[in-house]
Amino acid sequence: MKSKLLGSIALAAAIVSAFAVPSHAEDLKFQLTNGTSSVLTRFYSSPAGVDSWEEDVFGENVLNPGETANITIADGRTVCKYDMRFEFDENSNLDTTEDTQDLCELGSYTIHE
């Protein structure tokens, strides 16, 4: 009887394992604050070490001076360290800025002049 019960438990465990859904990466969420006096028109990110930028996170939107936006990077990756590229309004005196940070650790990021 005991071996039958153990066999049933083992079989049940095997069935559960076979149908287990693989874990997916969680979306990376953080707050981005524009601490400059210029309009931030484009924000690009990509995992550190990747040679190309992902799409502009803002799309048609901008981040005005002093504003904060909730950013979600839903790229399915399990990395935390991202390269970031910030582009400002063409009438601004600020140059395009790039930085690399562990966004999981920070939770928020402020771009300064």
C-alpha cells in the first residue's frame, strides 16, 4: 500500500512538472525624472552591451522640465543593467546624453544637466 501511495505521489509530481509554465521575466519599472531645464524629447534604452537602441520609449510624448514619468521596459529580458540615451529638444543647449545603470537597484533615475 505504501509503495502504491509513493508511486502515485511521484506520478502526480511528474504530471505537474510536465505542465508547469516556464517563469517569465517581470517588466522592469522605474521612475524617470527630467531634472534639466530642457524638454526631453526621446528616451532610448537597451540592455548593457547590446549594440543597437530599442524603440523610443516616449513615442509621441515628451518629458518636460521637472516632470516625472513611470517607465516600463517590457522586453522579456531578465537583466537589470541598461544603457540609456536621452535626447533633448533641438532648441536646447543640452547635448544627447548616455548613461548605464542598474535600474532594478535604483527604482528611479533623474537626468541632470
